[in-house]
Amino acid sequence: MEIFTAKKPFTDFIERQKEMGKKIGFAPTMGALHQGHLSLYSRAKKENDLIIASIFVNPTQFNNPQDLEKYPRTIERDLKLLEQTGEVDAVYLPETEDIYPDGLKSKSYDFDGLENEMEGKSRPGHFNGVGTVVEELLRQVQPDNGYFGEKDYQQLAIIEKLVQKLQLPVKIHGVPIFREKSGLAMSSRNMRLSPPQHEASKVIYETLKKVNDWFRILTVPEINKRVKDIFEDQRGMTLEYFVIADEETLKETDFFYKGHNYRAFIVVLVNDVRLIDNLHLD
């Protein structure tokens, strides 16, 4: 597994691989890797000749400076994990100036309104930060296929829109959420949970499964009230938002229309740890 810490040697390497006709699969991360990340590379390995990982904690997608400061950085452990998989051929660890050569500032994008829903309402400018780093990485890596987890479903939709609008020559693949035995969606932030918090947090996925059952028999307002009631009874947890949205537009719905696909989205604060999850509603 090769490791690159600067843009020029890395892009030279990519050019050589492209000249040899290698099909490239790529999944960018912010590190603090877990099995959810590794599942991206397992999927990519089945469909590509060369697998590239990147690790870069992107400052412009954090609205809260404390959240950026607390984000776990475990680079030595991450590299060991990637090496052990035997599925990653090269890792790119760019410096900030490799991604932001003109200073630490996001570009401004129009994602046809996807950026204004859910996360966009509570984290203004967040998706401009995501778009900036993903666009730059896609241009440097030049992958044939890009892999992103469905846990960040809105981010996945934003990246698909980015690729479509900029006509970047890459196919984006969503990879199903990788869950712990309890059902809790794997996340780098889970490292910050105490054992009791970790155990209590399984209520998030349990609630989503209940929503999938209620989806068949209750109205949206009735479901919303039941979810709110569940989290009012949870000590040390705050429901930041719960939304049932159209999977294509990501707009919140107040009624289930025939022929539309819906997904439930939830964000819960466990003390100061922000956990997100979602579930397609059958």
C-alpha cells in the first residue's frame, strides 16, 4: 500500500495508472475509520483494478469550531486498518494547501435545493464545504467510480448532483449503512460515547424500525408525535430533528403520495455527540 502526503507525487502516480488503463475506485474519508468505511473499499475492490483511499479532515464543513477540534484523528491506526484489509492500493493524505491552494474558503454551489433541506437548515454552508473538498479530490484522483455511505444520505445526494452538474467523468455509488450488532449506525463519532451512552443510543435505530412499521398504518403527523415522545423519555438525549422526506427531492412530506419513495431521517444529540441515521421506508 503506497502512502502519498503531497499533491504532485500523488497526481503523477494517478497519471501513470490511467496510462496503464487501470480502472480506479475511490472513497474519501475524514479518518477515524471503522467497518463502515472499510465496507466501501470491499465494494470498490469488486468493481475496480486500483483502490484509492483519502484521509482529510475538512475544516470548511464544520459549523462548530469545537466539533472540528474534537473530531477524532487516528491516522496511524487508520493506515494500519487500511493495510490490513489488503484492498487499498494507495492512500492520499493531502495537506490543506493541496485542497485549498487559494486559502481556506469554500466554493459556492447550487444543488437545486437539496442543500437547503435537513442538514442544510441547521448547518448553513456545510454542503458548500463538502462540495469543495469532494470536487477537488475527484479532480485529483480521477476515479472511474466513487463510493459513499448511505448513512450520510443527503451528502450522497449532493455529491451525485455535483457530479451531474459539473459533468465529472465518475459514477457515484451509494453503499448501505454498516451497523453495529445493536443496530447503531457505525460512525467515527461513536468513539466519543461512553459505554452507557453507547448502549442507550441503540434506541435511534429501534425508533427508525418502528417508523417503518407505522409508515403502513399512521399519518405523518402521528408518526412525528410518537418519535418526539420516545426521545422526550430518553435521559441525556435530545432529538435535533426527525423528518420523513421524499428520497429524490429530500423535501419533508406531510402525506404519503403513491408512486413516491420515502426515507426517515433522524439526528440525535447524546450529550454533545451528534449522531445521524436514516432508513428507507418500505
